[in-house]
Amino acid sequence: SGIFGALPPQGEDQIIRLMGQFRADPRPDKVDLGVGVYRNAQGVTPVMRAVQTAEQQLLQSQNTKAYTALAGEQAFRDAMADLVLGPAQDPARLASVATVGGTGAVFMALRLVTMARPDAQVWVSDPTWPNHIPITQHVGLGLKTYRYFDAESRAIDAAAMLADLSQVRPGDVVLLHGCCHNPTGANPQPSDWQALATLLATKGAVPLIDIAYQGFGDGLEADAAATRLIAQTCEEVLIAASCSKNFGVYRERAGVLMVMTPPQLRDTLQGTLTALNRLNYSFPPDHGARLVSMVLTDPALRADWQAELEDMRTGMLHLRETLARELRRLTGSDRFGFLAQHRGMFSRLGATPEQVEKLRADHGIYMVGDSRMNIAGLTKANVSQVAQAIAACNI
Ligand code: PMP
């Protein structure tokens, strides 16, 4: 008569299961477009050059592993505020904490909302990064979805999104992907962002911007534009930024939660965020965050990081364009043009679950069941094979 018999079984994570299937597949020409990590032309997720250099410097210079600060190092939080908010930052309005990756930042943001407004509803795009949903439910907040993706064009349906979000109550939280929407790859236009920012400000809703791919879409500055616009338009804004992808420090768990608030509430917010770190895990991880702040504040390291990130970004764009071009040639139609319009690491192909299974079983091409494909899993060598398989499946 213990307590744990009451626990429901947890379903196996879809992406983890897919990774296992891929590994067990003996076909030499199998292609992994599943798990969401960047891979280079050799299929490797590299340690970025500047991160490697910073790590060597740190090994030489770091003489203690004693605790740092409960909110995380100020230098890291300042550097991330510069990176994400740039000219839109206002120190008088900004509170922040280092978190356990971008996931930790999302979790802390929603925990903060439960303390401030336990009856807030959290609006997420349909679809969204799957983890947004259980985190919202786990912290006990109500969940709402807003229409986002147009299945026909594979672009966003901005009118439907704005119509659904016109239903928000004051104090509701609206979760937005700052750039490079996961899983669809479809993103609002600048005019849509403007309309969205105005709507949320008018309604008194609180945007929670999850920005996990800054630099993977249209460039570091362009990818932050929507976040900056919203930070300047809305009074209260939550921003969860991940360093996992754009610094390639996935396993180090580096992220930051920033809260923009009216100046008179700033100190209370800073105290509350710090207390949340304390009660959840005390000090946040330091190693990855320190590497990030070293890279961002050393001009030579920063220039090298930006150059490498830009190569990653343009490489993915090039793969998108190649795949779209191949599909135009093979199908004689423009219906895959969206692949070149999408931004970031992912595109939702719009295939049925049966077609996704056929791609796997007949062609050795692995993607997530909702037909999300990782563009970084494509290479010069496999892109025409993938195009032929997609064309053969009549998607
Ligand atoms: N948000 C989104 C939309 C993501 O895709 C990811 C990474 N899969 C994260 C947040 C969190 O990343 P991490 O916790 O690894 O920093």
C-alpha cells in the first residue's frame, strides 16, 4: 500500500522512440530528420569554435567551482539581454534569472504566473513545441490553443490567429515563438507581429516569448525583432531564451528568463525570480552560461561565433532552397515552395501519419509523426534522395 501505485504510466516520448528506431535501422542510406539538434554537412553537432576557445580559456583561468549567484551571473544575464533585447532593453523594467536551459526558463515563467495569477489561461499555438503543453498543465494553469498553421498553404493563418487571440482575458498568458516556429517553420510577417503586439497590449494579456533559435532564421538581429517590438509595446512581458541551439551548448543547460515590468515592480520581480531559483534548484548551472557570456563579451570570440552561426544559418537556408527546387523539378509544381519560405531548423511538411510512416518504411527517411522535418538533417548528398521519396509519396 505504497503511494506510487497511484502514478499513471508516462507514454514514451515520440522523438526518443524515433531515435531508437533510426539507430536500429540497418539501411546505409537512412536519413534522420527527426531529433531537433543542428547537424553540419558531416552529420555532426559540433562544439562551436568560439565556445571551444572559451572553454580552453576557462580551464586555464577558473580556480574555483564555488557557488556564484542565485540569479546566475550578472555578466551572463546582461549579455543575454543585449543579445535578445538589444536597443529595446530598459534596465529599469528588466528582471532576469539564469535557468536550466530554455525549458527551465519556460517552466519558471509559468511558475511565476501561477504565483501572480493562478487563474490565468495560457494560450499556445496549434501546433506548438509539444513540451509547452505538459509544462502548462503541470504547473496547474489552464490551457487554450489558438489557430496558427494553415494546412493548405503551410504558412501561418494570421487572421485566424488574431481572431482567436481576441478572446484572451486580461492577465492571460500568450505563448509565442520569437522566431523559427517549432514545429512548423512558419512565422508571422512583420505586419502580423505589429497587429499581435497591439492586440495583446490592448487586451492586457501577458506575452511569453519563447526564443530558442535566435540566429537560425533571418539573422541575429532580424530574429529578435518581434521580441523587441513586443517588449516595447506591452507593459508586462516574459521572455524565455535558450542558448542550446545558437551556441551549440545543448547539454550544458544554459538559458535565461527575462521579465519586463513597470519600473516600480522591477525589484519585486527580481526578488521573486531569485526566490524561484532558490526553491527549485538553488544555484543555476554556471558552466554553459559562463561560456556564453565569455563569447558574447570578447570581441574576437564574438565575431568568430557570429561567423560560424551565420554559416550554419545560410547552410540551412541553402538546403531549404535546394529541396524546394528539387521538388519543383520532380513534381512540376510549386506546392513545396513553402520549404524555402519557412525559417529555422524545422518545416512541417504537411504529410499524413501514413505518409510519414511510408517515408520511414519504404525510403528510410525519419521524421516526427506530425511530419516535422529537421532541415539540418539534410545534406548535399541526401537532399535529392529525400526529394524523390517525398515526391514518390504524393504528399
Ligand atoms: N523552446 C523551443 C520552442 C524549443 O524548440 C526548445 C528546444 N527543443 C526549447 C524551448 C528548449 O531548449 P533547451 O531547454 O534545450 O534550452
